Amino acid sequence: MRSMRTWIIAFAVAIATAAGGIAIPVHSAVAQAAQNAPLVVGIIDLQTILKKSKAGQSLEQALLAKSKTINAEIGKTEQGLRAKRQKLEQSRSSLAPADFQAQLSALQKEFDALRKNASTKRKELEAARNKGLQQISNSLDAVVGDIAKKRGLTLIINKSLVVMAAQEWDITAEVQKGLDAKLPKVSI
């Protein structure tokens, strides 16, 4: 069992190193302290925390509501423009070709403005998502830091990078509980 634990630790360190998770100390005193520190590993499932935490669920609900509002607004405008286009097509025979082309061109400009507006709204939604994720990340960093200090953890790895680990290394539930207490709602 001890050799399995050693293998898991070595594998986790190799993965973390390959993923850029370990920085090379610049100062020799820091390197010496890091070399003397025992390796105490914590595993965290960030996807689970984002899905199950109050903050993650709050962000998801806020983004969904904002997305529905945007889609309804764009859909209503698009439907109005399609109705205008259909009406224009029906009156095509009674209009002079130059008038029809002018009205069609004006309608096309409205469609272009709608596309541009939709693109802007999507970018705003993505910015809101990033803002919410940043709030979660900031709180998560503090919570994980507190737990690492309390447990004496020297290495914390995202569960997605780990093939196999001891269950007692998993700090996901503890982190989620701490995040729920620290950030119950995300504002976008």
C-alpha cells in the first residue's frame, strides 16, 4: 500500500509539473524550505464545486435569466423584421423597382443592426459570465488557502488531472461548504 501511495504522489506531482502547476523557486531559501516541507496533497473537483455550490448555481441562474431576456428581445425584433420583409415582398408588384430596392436596402440595414446588436449582447453575456467566474475564483482562492493552512496541505490538484487518489485527500465538500458560506450569491 505504501508503494501505491508513493506512486500516486509521484504521478500527481508529474501531472502537476506537466500542466504547469509547479513553479520553480527563484530564491534558494525558498527552494530549501520547499524541499524540506512534507508533501501533503489535497484534491479538489472544481467542476463539482461550480455545479453544486450556491455561488455556481446563482451564476448559472443569473446567466440563464439574462440569456432568456436577450433571446426574447432579439427574437421579437427579428420576428418584426421578418413580417416587414414579407409585407414588402407582397407589395413588390405595386412598387416601382427603385422604391422596392430602397425599402429592401433599408430593411437589410435593420437586419444588419439586429445582427450587430445580437453580437454585442452575446459579448455582454460572456463578460457577465467571466465577471461571475472571477468572483467565484477570488472567493475560492481564499477558501482553499484557509483549508490548505488548516490541514497543512502543500499541494492541491484539480481532480480532472488525477487518475487515482486516496479519498481522504478529497477536499471538495469542505471547499464547497466554505465557498457557500463566503459567497452564497454572485452578482453580474
